[in-house]
Amino acid sequence: MALAILFWLLVWQVASLVIGQELFLPSPLAVLRALFSMVQEQVFWLSVGNSLLRIGLGFLLGLAAGVLLASFSVAFSLVDTLLRPLMLLVRSTPVASFIILALVWVNSRYLSTFISFLMVLPVIYSGTYAGLRAADKSLLEMAAVFHVGFWRRMRAIYLPALRPFLLSSCELALGMSWKSGVAAEVIGLPVGTIGERLYQAKIYLMMPELFAWTLVIILLSGLFGKLIIQGLKMAAKNLSGEGAPE
Amino acid sequence: MRDIVLNEVTKAYGEQTVLREFTARFKAGEVSALLGPSGAGKTTIARLVLGLERPDAGTISGADVRCSCVFQEDRLCPGLTAEANVQLVLPHAQWPRVAEALRELGFTKEDAQKQAQYLSGGQKRRVALVRAVEAQGELLVLDEAFKGLDEENREKAVEYVKRGRGGRTLLLITHDPREAETFGAKSMYVPPGEKVWGGGEETRGEVDNNSERSSS
């Protein structure tokens, strides 16, 4: 993996040397230099903090709502019938349409939260729905015969079934939340966010900065994702009671 | 505690009638055994008695009590330990008894703490037995509960069930007539797909209609 990254960095370096125009393709070294000078400014950390908070909040809200709504859908067929077309609609609508609509509906400060929430919700919903439906029917029958209570059933039967589905849908939703969240910031331009910096880098043709911000988004998305996945894995392990049902 | 009475119960899965007008009485507090070849409908009878299926015709009475069961399959939660699988069906106050029960059936402390997915077939069977015997209830159903156990463990398990049953009604489903004899069970042969009238002459006309689970 490390060797592959090194190879592509070399390709990038060679390509930028061949082109010879930083405005068109800055070299990796120029991007690193830009990043180094950016991190020394307070506004960098402010933008990172703002975007992280807003996009992260949107993800977490989408996660919570997706799990909750899918649980209700599995439990009550009427909720399932009502939510199915709604989730399909949210999933199929282009993110740009939502961004424009959201600019009308909500304050641009919360735009990335709203967009991130909308992108995450249907993905988590369908993952949770499939996971809960995948619960072992024979174990559920056993639980019914033995009168196993709701929470014990959740922890011993539903949660282990849900875990792989929820983790894979989270991984998918994490990437989507960052991509759509930053896109929303670029269009809505809330003050002091990564999206605003990215937009400014574009209009002032500061290509090394543009590349550096892109690198920052990739790193943030990766780190945030790792944190969430590890947190979920730990929570699932503790909750599923591997060792004790209570 | 009341007798469990099945009165002319018929059950079909799709086109296939598994049970046709089956009538039987399982006496309260006693051991009844259902014998017969595979596919005769013995497990269907157990599922009807446990309330997991509804009859297409006929009535079942006296079965609306708390039950415990060893299914044909082990039905253990793979991620839970042997001990936790039993604890899952018990109130907290009964948990200390679980380790002792598992030890009686040959489990070491380490084995009791192994996740069910890492237990051998015989160990899984014994965990399912402990779970059924330790659980509270008035009716205990054992569906081929001793299959896959070696002679020594089988004897231990039979003794454990005899001791642990208390005054519960026990419905034993087995291929093996010797197993029914060991428990001193009143046996009934279930031939495949035919009308069966078991449990003695007194069965007819004594169905308790106050708490019946019927096809309607």
C-alpha cells in the first residue's frame, strides 16, 4: 500500500514537472508547502473545527435517525410502508437539488449538517433494516418460547445480526457525508468552513492550497471514519453482551 | 397444572398434510413420549403445543402455560458463552445455579466461558439441555434432545433431566423407544400422515374448552 502511494506520488511529481505550470498541476512538494503554511494559521483550525462539527453532527443525526426509523419499520409494517417511498426519494434525489432547496429552507450555517444528514439517513436506514431482518428466525422462536425479554433479545439476537450490516453501511455513509457536506459548503459558503476556503482557493487560483484542502478533507474523513467505526465496534461488543446477557 | 389435550388436530404446510385429526392427552406432571419415524409429524406436534404453530383444524387446550424446550437444533446464540446462553432465559437470581448445572454435565470452568460457536456438537446439546431444564415453566418439551451425545454424557444428561424436571409435564420426542422407557414415559406411536388417536380412551370428550388454542 505504502509503495503504491509512493509510486503515484512520483507519477504526480513527474507529471507536474512535465507540465511545468503550477497553476495547472502543482507538485506534491508545493502542496505540502502550502499545507505547512496553512496549518500555522488560526483560520485553518477554525475552518477544520467548524466543518468537522457540522458534518459530524449531520452524520451522527443521520445514524441515530436511520437506526431508529429502521427499527420502527421492522417492528410495524405500516411504518415500513410509509417510509419506503420516502427513503427511496431521498436516496434518488441529486445532492445538488437538496443543496439548493436547503439554502431556501435552512440557514446556510447548518447547510452541511442538513445535507450530511440527508445523505446518511437512507444508507443507514436500509443497512439497519436489512440487518434486523437478518436476525436468526430460529433464535427468535427460541426467545419467544422462553419468554426472553425485549432488551435481552435485542442484545443477544438482533445486535449480532445487525452489526455487520450497520458497520458496512456506516463506512459507505461516512464517505458520502464528507463529500456531500463539503459540496454543500462550497455552494452555501457558510463563513469559516472548509468549503469556503476551498471556494476561495478556486477563485484566487491558489492551486497548491486547493490541493492541500482536498488532502485535509480526505484525512479528516478517514480519521473521523476510523473513530466512528471503532466506537461502533466497541459499543456493539459491549452491548451484545458477549459473556453475559445483562 | 392441567393436562394438555390435542383434539382432532390437523396441520398442513402448503399441500402437505403433516398431521391429520390427531388426538392425544399428555397428562399433567407426567412424562409422555412421542415415537415414530422422521416426517411423521412429531416435531409439528411439539411446535403446536409450544404455540409456535396454529392448527388448521381441531383444538389444543392446557398448553397455554410457560414452556421450555430443547429444539431439534441447538438454537444457541453463537456469540454468547455457554453460561450466558443459559442465563439469557433465566431471571438474574437464578444465574449462580447455571455454572453448577453445567458442571454437572461435564463442563469445565473454561468450557462454560467459551462462546457457543466454539463448542463441540455434544457440548452445544448439553447447553441446550441445561437451558431448558433450568428455565422456569410447567411444560418441558425435549425434541431429540439426547442425539449426538456419547453414552457417558447421555446417561449424565438423562439423570440430570430426571432430577431437574421436578413436577413438570415432560413431552419427549424421540426415535428411540429405550429413551422413552428410561423416563418411564407413556408412549405413543405417531405414524406418518395418518389419523392418530392416542393417550387413551378417556381422551375423547374431555377437552377443556376454557383455554383452547383453536384454528379459528
